[in-house]
Amino acid sequence: MAMAAGIKNWLRNMRILGFDTSSNNLSLAILNNNKIAEENIHSERRLSSLIIPSIAKILKKTKLSLDTLDGFAVGLGPGSFTGLRVGISTVKGLAMVCKKPIIGISTLDILAANIPIKNMQICTIIDAKRNNVYYCLYKNNSRLRKLASYGLIDINQLIKKIKEDTIFTGDGLSIFEQLIKDTLGKRAFMAERQDWVPSAKNLVILAKERFESRKFDDPDKLAPLYLYPKECQIKGFKNAK
């Protein structure tokens, strides 16, 4: 009984540092005692010069230190090749030094969690260049549920897949918003612009579910989520169900 009470207390007081480096928006958050502090920095500068000072800043803001954290979470992408490498290398280094567990979450899942609307299909799209997008489909009922595998697809082919009212989010809207509206008409809804970028607040919330079930990632195997044309379905990644 004492052990069970201890585990419940640990879950209630869990402290997780998470960050997503998949875009020009560096997003960091700390879950602390069911409260979340978040910092978002939009910059064209090299993330490698920003991430460590930004982590130090949010730790100071929350009056925490690395050794008081229970673990780390990181956005796996898809997204900026350089940004993802920086983020994942950083989280591996922190986990090794602090001897704490890591959880990786797809950036597509993090974007979908931006949308609180219930019972409507959600489509996340990240620009993949050459008229392509990285995408996934979801519904958010009591929890976020994937409806399809992560994919890389021509935007026109994706639009053909949409058969019901759908709310779109992700930086792909900066390019394809009008095309989606013109083609799908009343079936297409657009998220608010501030929700087109991944939020570390949602990252730590999604990660908390994995911490609760102790489904941690192996640091040696943790890698960016890249979706190539010959491999549009990625296996072996733990993600929101």
C-alpha cells in the first residue's frame, strides 16, 4: 500500500521538461505539479545557440534545477532537419548527465493537441516542399486518437482523402490554406494562426501519459521522425492513440 501511495504521489508531482525544435518556433515547457510553464521563441538564428540558454531561463522561471526533474520529452518531427538533430542531441545529453528517462513525441501529434474541439476530424500538415506535406488525421474525444499512419503526400492527394468536416493546423497552411478552402468549401475549417506551430505545453501533456505507463524511449534508438516517399508509414514509434 505504501508503494502504491508513493507511485501516485510521484505521478501527481511529476516534473517534465519538454521542447520542440522542429520549426523556427523553439517551444519549451515544464510540467511541475500539474502546472505548466511555457516559453516560445521565434527566431531565424541557429537553435544550437538558443536551446541551452532557453532551458536555463525556464528552469530559473520555475525555480527548478535539472536534478529535480523526473525526465525529458522532445518533439521528433517531421520538420527542420537541423533543428530536430539539435533537439534530440540535446535531450540525449541531458538524459545521460541527469540519468533520467526520455520520451519522444511526433510533432504531428503535438500540433493535433493544439485543437481542443471534440468529435471533429483534425488534419495536421507540415510543409515538406515541392507541393508535399507531412500529415496525419486525428479525432480528439476524451483523448487524442490517430485515424491514420503518419504520411508524406501531395497536397492535392490529401485533399481528396478528406470526406468529412475537418479542422486543419500546421505550417502547411501558410502555403495551402486558400487551396484547401477553395477545394473543400464548407468541409474545411482552419485553426487559429497561433496554433499552426507546435506547443511544448501539449508535448509535456502527451508525454505525461507515457510517463504514467512508464513507456520510455531508448536513448540509443531515439531518432528524428522522417517520412520519405518510399516509406510513408513509420513503424516502431510510440504515439498518441
